[in-house]
Amino acid sequence: MQLTKHTDLSLRVLIYLALKPGQLGVISDIARHYGASKNHLVKVVHRLATLGYINSFQGRGGGIRLSKQADNIIVGKVVRDMENTMDVIDCAGTGCPLLPACHLKPILNAATSAFLEVLDNYSIADLITNKEQLLKLVG
């Protein structure tokens, strides 16, 4: 399974903000650190704010920060919230003739569930246990 760039970037934003608790993150700085498009990052930040993961403050001196403690943000939930679908394949959309008798889809669904179950064991705080090393990389 491969996560979308949208989900990948959302996790990176949450990591960045968790590294700097109490500080406001600025979209242009985050985009520069991750080599991401500012326009794409704005969309990611908007979605994260809509879902309640971050607070966004407009205007001069504005920015973004986590809306809750990093240890209360579960990676698996973020992935579920950010991905449009967790379907690995789209059997119905392809008109596959094997659909009525195929065993692949249930196996892939079980694998996806196992993948998410592992992610549910980790919070954003778990992703920054090497905080000093990460701060050197993102400033």
C-alpha cells in the first residue's frame, strides 16, 4: 500500500508542529523544509484544521499549531482521515470478470486492516522520540 502525497505531507506537518510545541508554524517555512508546493501544503493544512488536528491563525503573526498534544494524535486515525479511500484495488470500477468469485479483494482488505492496526499503535509523539536529531534537519 502506498499513501498519497497528501497524507504523507499531513503526517510531516504534524511532525513538524510537534517538534516545536508552543510555536506557530508558518506554511512557507514548512513548505521550504519539506520541498513541498506551498499551494499543496495550504490544502493539506486546511484539511488538518477542518479535521481538528491543528489550529490555524490568520493574519500578520499567524500560523498553525497542534490543537492537542502529540501523544493524542494517532497515526492510523490521521491516515484514515486523510486518505480518500483505503481500497488497494477497485474491482468494481475495472469491470473485472473475476469479481463474483475472486478471493483477492478480501485478502487485500485484511492486509489493509493489519496495516492500519499497526499504525493505530503509534502517536505523533512516537515519531519524534529523536527530537534533537529531527530538529537539526528541519531547523
